[in-house]
Amino acid sequence: MQDHDQDPAKQADQPASPARRRIFQAAAAVGLGTQLPVTQAAAPARARKPAAGSLDAKLKAHVKNVVVIYLENRSFNNLFADFPGLAQPLSAVPAAATVQRDRDGSVLGELPKIWGGMVPARQNIGGKDYLIKEDDIQHLPNAPFKLTDGAGKPLPEGLVTRDLVHAFYHNQMQINGGKNDAFVAYGDSGGLVMGHYGETRKNLGLWQIAGEYTLCDNFFMAAFGGSYLNHQFLISGRVPEYFNAKDTPAKRKIAVLEDGPQGMRLALAPDSPKSALEGKPKFVNNGAITPDGYAVNTMAPPYQPSWVRPAPGGDVASADPQDPSVLPPQTYDTIGDLLSRQGVSWAWYGGGFQAALDGRGEGTRPNFQFHHQPFNYFKQFAPGTAARAEHLRDGGLGDSPISNKFIADAIAGKLPAVTFYKPQGNLNLHAGYSDIESGDAHVANVIEHLKKSPQWQDMVVVITFDENGGWWDHVAPPKGDRWGPGSRIPAIVVSPYARKGAVDHNFYDTTSIMRFITRLHGLPLLDSLAARDAAFAARGARGPGDLSATLSFR
């Protein structure tokens, strides 16, 4: 694999056409090097006028608004394990295909305790106190299980459970080459990773929405790991760069791997527990930056709102650039840049964005998450720019159109052609600081408002999650490129044109959302998406679809 500043097209076995060279360069730009023998067919698509009566023509005629609701940290199994019509329901999976292995490769005799407890802080739901400690649930069989309160009753969806590790290298080690049998071994929560909610058929509004519209059961998070990286993939399909990290204070964040600078396995510390039954693994350095300079785990945005304060005497609208947690501003294209050049209106509505700017951020209601605002990492959207003022909007707070500005714009029919909506932290379903019930009710409320919007008849809504949150899933992601796809996550397409009551088995990942937007508006294909397509083509496979198969125009 080539270094990022080399031109791999020069080292190909045959002369490179302009199209081949362009994709080789795209592959190098996103860290894929020469592992992609790209064919002419993988060249970026060019804008063209759709033929009358074609699907493209129907899309352009009927779809005027795309809304993306981006939630947090749930694997497909965690919420939709046995939804009717699935290609691979959990209940039909042979027990031998679900067992988890220990760090030495042996089959675990039982699941470990839930390290730290399932509900580590006392919570009251419906007048009943819940505190589920580490020793309250023990000796679970080595198998997936329905989450309970420790007394055999279903775990209420209104409880906030402990968080689970969800990071770039962990996810790859857990997937373990597609066997999905090392989630327990390389998680930090013991047996909890194998749990799923068992009453979602009755209690989940998202389940009802999926039953009315189209649920995708073969949709994967685009990148291995966590929320920060998958938000970046949602808008750009690529990994942020920090090539000079080794020469900065951020060098302490460079991961130590056991399989080389472009590897996928963290080096275990000498004192790491040998068995998952003895405790969570310890690593030499689970860093945010790869040895060859890509920022794969959570880094702070370079602009406010950021959890890193401005430098003393520095720019009050920026984070301290000398802080090792701060990612330098990125400058490559996002889907937003392509839309702007095409004259297509778009916006990112961040729930609690203004509240965070006003000093009410992480650690308080609405528990704003700074790394969930991906455009805030880009120089072209820096404070003071016209692009920021136009496209990075405050989503407001709560469920009321009085306080929630995204809902207010939906009711008024003022949503731009492409809208991303990120709910505030306590309404996004993220374990550790949000519960299922609150976020689920919020999304159901949002969908009802969208259905009453004057823009509804021309709208396609995609509800999905950024990543799996560390929760296990039995469906292995297809092998793509160095960065993903990662584990399977839920995705629902809601629209007057969505296939009603359908389950779509086509292969998608998070970049499928950008692919749909690209097709709808005749945009050039981002280099990063072309590079992922090339990775699949090199294996004789097709890359992720563009979600158009979820729609039906009659």
C-alpha cells in the first residue's frame, strides 16, 4: 500500500487512462493506495439529463426534499432483531453462529458479567427504582439475550443503560474478519454487547414506522468505529487527515498497533486480562490517530462550539489549535459543497446548537455532542463565513415547534431541498446519556410533523443511526476498504413514495444517503465514494446502493 503522498497510478501494471488515474488518486487521497485495481466503470458519474420515463426522471419529478434524521448508537439486532420479513431474523440463526470467543480464540463457557453494571446509577421509571449492578446479572449463556431488569422482567426502554465502547479498532477486532464472534472479547461491557430489547414490537414507535414504510435490513455503518467518524462519512465518505500529527502535541494520540501502521488490531498491554471473563482488555494506546495520519476516533472540532476552549488571547470562535484533542480544519469537499455548486439548497440542523454556543453544552441538558456536528470540522464552514451562516443552523430544543426550529421550518414548508437533522443528545437514543423511549417518541413526533408539512408530498425521509454503539449484530458487513463498512444498523425510508410495509434486502451503507442525493441532483460523485466502489469492484462485487430501490413511483 502506498504512502498518501505518492501517485499509485504510476505504479500500476498497465498504463492508466485519465479515468483510472483519477480514481487511483481518489483512492490514495482516502488512504486506500494501490489495493484498488480500478476499472473504467468505477469512474465518477457525470451529471446528465435523465431520459423521459426513467427512474432518474421520476426522482426529479417527484422528490423535492430529502430529510435525514441521524440517530445514535444502535445495532440492527438491538432494536429490530425479529422484525417480520427480515432476510436473516435473529431467531433463525443457528446457535453455533452466535457464540462468542475469548481472546485466545476459545469458545467462552458463558458470558462475562456486565462490567460496571447495566444501570450503574439509580433511576426511577414509573415509580420504581432501578439500579442494576455488575453482580446482579451473572452466568448468562454464551448467546444473544433479551435485556431484563435482573429479575426476569423486560428492561424498560425508558432506562438509560451504561455506554459500550464503540471505536475504530475495537469494531474491526470485534467483527473479526466477518465472524462477529469477538464482540465480548474486545468490548468494555462484558456480556452486555449481546443484549437486545425484546419488547420493541409493542413499545417502539420506530417499529411501527418501519412497518408502515420501508425498513432496510442490509444497511451498514459506513466506517468502522464511532459517532465522530461516521458523521464524517455521512457528509464526505472519507476519513479526516492529520498527516503531521507526529510532529505536534497530538502525537500522544497515535494508536499503537500489533499489525503495522495500516493495520486493524490494537496492541494489548502486558497487564491486559487474558480472558474476557476476567475483565475488559487493556491496550498500549487506543489512539484517535492512525500511525499514517488519519483521525479515526473522536477529535474535537477546530471551531466553537467545541469542548476545547479558545487559546488564551486567541480567536474566541475557535478551539485552541495547540490542544492535542483538536483536529486541524479540513478542506476537502463534502456533499454540502457539491450541492452549493449545483445551486441546491441544504442545511444541517443541530439540536441544541445555539444552546451550546451560549455555554449550555456537553454534560448538561440538552447534552449537546460537539463531535456530532461534522461540518464544524471544515475550513469552508468556519465561523464568520457565509456558508456557515446559511447552512449550519440551530435545530432548537425539544418537541415543540415553538422551541424546535427544525420542526418549525418543517411545519412552515421552509425546509431546504436537502436537510440533515441531528436531535439533541438526550433525544438521540445513545446509551450512557439517552434512553430509547425518549428518542423514539421524539422521532415519531418529528415524522408526524413532517407528514403534515406542505412539503410532504415531495419528500423522502431517511431515519438511520450513525453506528452500532458497540452492540453485537449477527449479520457480517461485506468486505469493502480499509475504513469499512462496519456493523449493521437500522435504516427506515419514510415517504409517500416509499414501498409500503416492505423490507429492502439490498446492500446499503451510510454513504448510500449521499449516493441518493447525488443521483437526485445530478452531482459529480465524490472521490471517496468512487474509491469505495473501486474497492468492491476489485473483489468482483458491487458497492453500496443509492436507496432508490426503496421507492416506487406509479
